[in-house]
Amino acid sequence: MNLLFDTSVWIEDLRHGGLRFILPHIRGRYFLWMDAVAAGELLAGCTTRPQRRIVDRLLSPFERAGRLISPAPRDFRRAGEALSKLRGSGVTLKNPGGALLDALQAANAARIGAILVTANPSDFMRLARYLPVSVRSFDEFRKGL
């Protein structure tokens, strides 16, 4: 089974080591992927060279394993359509500035059949109305291991 952590999970891990006890439990059960959108967001949040090196060390194994997934042209269309349908039904995501980035992560997860794990599930649950993506909160996922 494929697994994709969104940016919020990786940030939590970088700040507080939130995945330290989780990763050993997912080995052999899941194929962990890194989303290129999340990778870009992580790098954009770096303000120093040491921070960029830490993120580079996080990304390198995914690149070597061929598990860094980038949005395909169809993913942009699916993400845009999902956002359009949400807005058409009067729903705005909590973070409208990052809505397209979140929708792209959801579209990537849907394309590879991954469970999308996030610390902020509300927007992704809304997107799941129009994208065939399985969303789990980080707390729910962790308890199920």
C-alpha cells in the first residue's frame, strides 16, 4: 500500500521528530512516497543553509528510490476542477492561498492510490468529495499502527 505524508507531517517531524517512532512501524507495510509539492514547500520554508541541508537529506532517499512524485498535467486539471466544484458549492478551504498546493498533493495521492496522511485533515477531507483520495489524520493513522 502506498503512503504519502503531506507537508504538515514533514514539518512536524523536522521540528519535533514526530515520525521517529512511526517510521519503523510502517516499514514493510507501506511504500512511503514524497510529494514534490511538499518537497518544494519544505525547501521554501528554509531560511538558512543548514536547514536546506537537513531537507536535502530528507529528500535524497526518495529521489534515489524513485519515490518523489510530481504532479502530472492531468493532476493540475483534477485539482483545479475539485477546487472549482468546492467553490461552486459555497465551500472555501481554510487556507485559500495554499488551496491549489493541497489539491495537487491530494491529486498525486489519488493517482498512485496512496493514503494521504495530514496533521490538518479538514481541507483534505473537503477535497476528497471531488478527488478519489483516502485521507487520514496523523493522529488517527498513528493510533492504527
